[in-house]
Amino acid sequence: MLVIGIAGGSGSGKTSVVKKIIKSLPKERVAVLSQDSYYKDQGDISQEAREKINFDHPSAIEWPLMIQQIEELKAGKTVQMPTYSYVTCRRGAETIPVKPAEVLIVEGILIFTNETLCDNLDLKVYVDTESDERLIRIIQRDVNERGRGLDKSIRHYRTYVKPMHESFIEPTKKLADIIIPVGGNNDKGIDILTSKIKQTLKIH
């Protein structure tokens, strides 16, 4: 199994990169684990407290479960990936079965901050996008998908997203084997990465 970690700041275009990689490979030969599924369940706290949750700090992630499931997939076992709602801050009752495959993509803003998880990665990719472009994407996502108004989204960015990016995420760029600028719009960079994967899998 080739395990690829794809990290980068919030709104950098990681998901677009992952989708383009998946599209170029045979479906049965690739599996994906998303860090967003492993946020700690905090559905029992008040709405006011929920708005203060720092989703961009490594402590928000249940790393032991995520690492355990990566290791189980590497051992050839199917895992049940959790689901998570940013609106309720709660884990869903349903899970998503993920079967082992020749390529496992692990994606998330904070995955390079955990040393044990990094040790499980064969290839580390950092998606690097300018902060103003990321901010626009973050606001659009917050308003359209996470139930935040414009003012709350901007306040959340200034309070949590920007300082956590500077403290935790940006420094992990130096750990990357490959850096892809401008995210999903960098077709050449994605093609190079995909070619490397196909070469490893001997796909022509």
C-alpha cells in the first residue's frame, strides 16, 4: 500500500487535488481518509461554546483513532471511518466503510503536525495557496455549508484560522516531499503527482 498524505491550509484546495487524483486512477485501487471525520465529538456543549471550538488546533482531532484506522488499512482490514457535522459539532451515528486499497490518501490541514501519523506516510504533499484566496474560499464554505454568517466567519478566521495556520500548518510545509502551488488549479503539478502514483502501481 502506498500511503499519501495531502496537507495544506484551510481553503487551499486539498479536496480538489484529491478528487483529481482519484479521477485519474482505477476506482478500486484508491481509498481516502479525511481528517475532518476525526474531530472530537462536542455535541453536548452549548451553542455559545460550539462557536468557540478551535477546529484548527491539533488538539481538536482524535489522533489515536485516525492512526489506528490507517494502520488497520495497511494491515489489510476494512475500517469504519466516522462522520462529523460542523453544524452540530457531533459525530454522526453512521460510519463510512473504507476498504484497503493499493493507494491510501490521507488528507487534512493538520495531518503533518502528528509525528506518528507522519511516520505512516510514504509521500507527503503540501497544497500551497495564497492567504487571500484561501480566505475567500473559507468564507464561502462557512456561509454555504457550516451555517455561519459573514461576520462570524470573518471573526472566526481572525481568531482561530489565521493564527493556527501560522503556528501549526505553515511550518509543516518543510516536511513535504512535494509542494503543489494554487491547489486544484495546478493541473501540471497534479499530473506529475498522479504520474508518480501510476508509476508505483505500474498503471499505464
